[in-house]
Amino acid sequence: MSNSIDQSRRNLFRRNKRDTIRPPWSKSEVEFTDLCTRCDKCINSCETQILIRGGGGFPEVDFSNHECTFCQKCVQVCPEPVFRDITESPWQLKANIDNTCLTYSGVYCQSCKDSCDPQAITFPLAPGTIPRPEISLDLCTGCGACVAPCPNGSIKLKA
């Protein structure tokens, strides 16, 4: 009898669930993982391919290449009751720019602003220094369009 422990299975439980972003309109983490059958229908229907098979085989959002267009295809194709009403806000995510942003090192960059359709990211003039980004939480939809273009990986979406 072997006393070895399968570390890959153990790491499933160590994973920080706060970093996991489920598809828009998902119910709570517990409800989602209890009801999701991991059929991949939502992943296959995602028009921007931001849904990936994450920990435990459950769908997760990965903004490293694209944004969420809130097309609702993931909700429409899912046979299980893992989603909330689409008349509600898709999620409470908002962009957050940390201090690794190139502007904090004196480098002029506005790639996040250029990719933000709702114009939630602005760079107010700052005489004598490089303008730094400011996010309007009222305008930010949490779509993630600003994440992939950031050359420093300084933007994360958080609830």
C-alpha cells in the first residue's frame, strides 16, 4: 500500500477561489460548482474565447487575450441553473490598476485607456510628470478589455 499523496488533487483545494472569475451572471461560487456539470457548452459558445476550463474542470474567465462582450451565449447554452437573471448586472468586477503600471516608473503608456470602450479609464493631465490612470468605477463594466493590452500585467479585475 502506497502512502503517497496525489498533490495535484490536493492543490485543487488550496487554490485561491477569490482569484477565480466565473462567467458573467454566475450564481455564487458554491451554487455554481454544485450545479455545473462541466459540459463545456459555455466554453465552446464564448464568442471571444475568454472562458477556459479551469480548476476542477469548471469554466473560468481568462482575460489574457480578449474581453467579455456580455453576449449572453454562455447563459443561453447552459442546461443547468448556474446563472442568475440576465436583467441583473453580469458581475461586480471592476478594473484595478496596481503600482507596477508603467506610468509609475515614468513611462508614457495609455494602452488600457485606448482599449476601454466605456471610457472608464482616464489619464488626467499632471504637469511635470507622466499622467497616471484613474478608473471611474461607475463607468467600468468589468469587461476586461483593458487587461490584455497592458504590457506590464498591472490590471486585474476584482469584485
